[in-house]
Amino acid sequence: MKVDWKWFAILILGLATAALLLRNCRKSGDFVRVSTVTRTDTLHVSDTVLFPVPYNIIRPDTIPAPIDTDAVITDYFSRKSYAIRYEDTAIKAVTDVTISGNEVEAVAMDYELLHKHTTVTETVFKEQKFALTLGGCITFNIPEKKPGFELTIGVNVRHSQFLAGYDFVNKTPRIGWQYQIIRN
């Protein structure tokens, strides 16, 4: 069996051209990717103050009404706890106050300092304004009923492509122009 090297070379060049076109067509021309990363650093602190001393005492001059001494004594010896909460973008705080025997027994403060850091990463790929292309195509000469292989070189300028090629089998040159209509 005799191998026609001309057809073999045309087939190999056609496959190589198709592989290059498939590889290069997967890349998109322009896109913008923006990713925002927000990281919150938190510092958690607990502190307890035992047996605070009052700094201001106001005593009434007169007693306004008859007093239920049983309720006053029960209230005096009961233990009460109060939680005072505060929260904003910089701090979360809870103050726990315990009152017993008509005095503050303990004050506990629990707070978190919040520090937010925002990082914006932007990657921009823009459309190429100029490109030089090299390729080939399989041709067919209708009057002579003869297939051929054409080697082409092109220049892309924005949306236009200017081509020049030569068919080595049929010995015919070609020049051309193409305009890109649809972009994705």
C-alpha cells in the first residue's frame, strides 16, 4: 500500500489546527472577577469587680407612705442579678450586676472587641486590541475537483481580522477580511 504523503501532511496539519483552535477558543476575551473577603478578629475579655464601694448615697428626708416591713426585709435579703447588654459594630458587652443585702455584691463585665478587615481583590482581563494569528484550512478547488491545504496568517485589530493565505496544493493565493459580529 502506497502512502500519499501529501494527504497525510494535510490531515496532520488539519488536526493540529483543530487542536489549537479548540485550545484557544476556551479562553474568554474579557471578564472581571471581584472577590471580597471580610475577616473579623475578636478579642474576648472577662473581668470581675468584687465588693464595689458606692460613690454617691442619697437618703430620703421623709418617708412618703406607710411601709410594709416584711416586704422591705424580704427585699433587703434577696439576691438580684441584672444583665445590661450593649452591642454595636465595634464591641459586644454584657455587664452582670448582683445585688444582695441592699448593696452591690459583684459586677462582672464580659465584652468582645470586634475588628473587621475587608480585602477586595479585583482581576480584570480586557479584550485584546491586536493579535497575530497563524492557521490553516482544507480547501477544495471546484473546477479541477481537487482538494488542497491552505496556510493562512492573520492580523486581528479590535473586531476586524485581515487574512492572507496560500493553497500549496492548488497554488492559489487568498486575501480576506472578517468582522466579528457576536461577542460572548
